[in-house]
Amino acid sequence: MAMNKKAWHSVIALAGVSAFALTACTGPTGGAGGSSAAASGPIAYGTTDKVTALDPAGAYDNGSFMVMNQIYSFLLNSKPGSADPVPDLAESASFTSPNEYTVKLKPGLKWANGHTLDSKDVKFSFDRQTKINDPAGPASLLTNIESITAPDANTVVFKLKQANDQTFAQILSSPAAPIVDDEVFPADKLLDDDSIVKAKAFYGQYVIDTYKKNELVSFKAFPDYQGVLGKPANDAATIKYYADPTNMKLDIQQGNIDVANRSLSATDVDDLKKDSKVKVNVGPGGEIRYITFNFDTMPFGAKAADADPAKALAVRQAIANLVDRQSIADQVYKGTYLPLYSNVPNGFLGANESFKDAYGDAGKPSLDKAKKVLADAGVTTPVSMNLQYNPDHYGKSSGDEYAMIKDQLEKSGLFKVNLQSTEWVTYS
């Protein structure tokens, strides 16, 4: 997936219908799954995800954010089961004028290391995100912030470039918004993981007890946490990292971990549903699968020798007409994803199925529409294009997914696809 962060156009999307938590009925805690005994003791979580960095300014990925959510807090956060942001470190948060969003902090907050947590930390956290602007970080989410002031220890005022930004509450609960300790983190560069752990620069449900990056992280509950998520039910937890999802599947079956999530193949999930010792919990998912185009390097892109914006648009539209989302969802992901016919999935404000009208035949692929859009733009076929994907970060099914997309496009006779893959560390 070649992506230009500033300008991209989604042509195929699959929405995660299920966020799977695979729970062993008897795990290392020795208690039955869901029992109070298991809930009060340590819980072992397994994942194939990876941590890029614990510094919020240096990572914009699910693996890093999973750990950040345990050890940092936000001005606003979402309660489990809801997408709506509510006060977390904040006591209140609202627009006080069309261009000003004012946050009042809870009084008396302290970091796990004893430092005071106040408005200085909040201003510092957002200012350093923008100043560092790391290419692997989430600073791009903060472009509507013009300035930040902290008139007193418990008040922060965000002045916005665009008035009445209805996405701003979500921004304050996003990967760009974990609050960090201004007495620990440098203002103009990233802080390495080990230094963060050593400084105990945490304010979340948990603090990190021991840390071996992308091997094992152990947490213990932070007794002074006052955020919206409440006191954790478990006094300790671990995250174990797996290079191979097959090994994670075996560990959940053998009771070596309590919960496995992200990413097992759809085949593995289907198989585990039949295991009497494993409980598969299914709920709304938070993932979307996209193909995106780099507007510079795509066929007829802005920096191509034969650059032509009308032809480049026709290529994107033709692919959107050809890709069979339903077949990918059914055959590759076995119903664990649903076809997505909008940039906004169900459950979010603005969700619709506009792609069904714009592309294909009411959600099905249409060769006739694809041929017409290319012919109308004067595009000679077949069009050669590069399609790149990541094989290890989003699960082994990615290979099957992109092989099917290549097959669908080439069977039309309109495209010749050069399929490539790049490991996550290089890709990110």
C-alpha cells in the first residue's frame, strides 16, 4: 500500500466486523475464564504486533498505542464499548468560543514518579509533538492547532485555526494526545524506551514493571490513577510478543496466555472456535483495510513521465469498479471483515455506503464501468502498476488478500500488477 499522508484516495476498504479476544478457559492464573479469581490476578496477553516506540511523538501504530493506552492518560478518552470521547485527565472540556477549546484538569494529579501533572505537561506534550514532527509519529493530526496556552495550573486553552472543529474531541483522545511528563521528556527529540521506563514517567491504569522490547512487557496497577477507565480489575498484566501467529495460537490452546489478539488468521480463529478450552469473544472491530495511492508515483501520477491527472483519476476509479470486496471478505477473511462502501464505517457519525453508487454495480464489481472510465480518459490498457503490502504486521492473510486483488485486476485485462511486499520495520 503506497500512501501519501497528505493526499490519498481509498478505492477498496474492508471494515473489521469483529475484534477477537481469544480467551483460554484455564490459563496461567489457574482460574476459570471470566471468574473473579482470574480477574484479580495477573492476566497474560499475547500479540503478534510490535512496539515502534513508547514515546508518543515517535509512533503512530497499533502495537505502540496498545502499550501507551496502559501507561499514559489523555485529556479525553473513550469508555469501553463507546467511540465517544469523555473527560479523562480533564474535569471538563468544551468550546468556549468558535476557535477556542478549553480544558479544565482534575486537581492534584501526580505522575508515578511523584512529579506534578498539570497544565504545563499538557501544553508541553502537544507542543513537542508538533516541534519534533517525527515521520513515524502522529503530529499530522494536530494541524488545526494554532497555539496552546496554560493560564493556570488546571486550565489549558487550544486556539484552533478552523472554527467549530467537531473532530477536535477525538483528536484529544488520539495517538497524538497522550500526556507526557515535562520533567522527563526532552522538548525537541524523542526519548528512548528504556529511559522512559527508568524515569517511571507514567500516569495510566498501569505502570511498566519490566520491559524487554517486543519480547515481554510486565505491568502492575497504578493505585493513584483517577481516569475515566477506572481501577483495573487485574493487579498485574503482561504482554508477550510473537513473531509467528501459529505459536500464539498454540499458547492460547495450552493455557500459557489468557488472551490472544492481533493478529491470528481467519482460519486460526475459525479453528479455535471449535476448541472447547478456548472462548472466542466477538465484538465490533476498529480496523479498516485500505488500498491507497501515492498521487506522485501511481500510473500517470504527478511525478510520472506521462503525468496526467485525468488519467490518474480514471485508474483509481477503474480499480474501485473492479475490486470485489465481498469475495475478499468471504474467501480470505471468512466473514471476520465486512465490505466497506465508505471512508467512514458504521458506528461513526457520517457513515454511509456512497461507494455502492459511485463504483461497481451496487457493491459488486463492474468490468463495463471500469472499461468505460479508462476509455473515456484515453487510457491505453493494460495499465502497469505497482502494488505494495506489508506481510507481517497485519497477519498472514495479507498475502492471500493481495494475491486475490492482483488476480481480480489482471483477469479484467485492464491491469498488469507488480505485487511487492515489505516487512513492517522497513515499511513503517
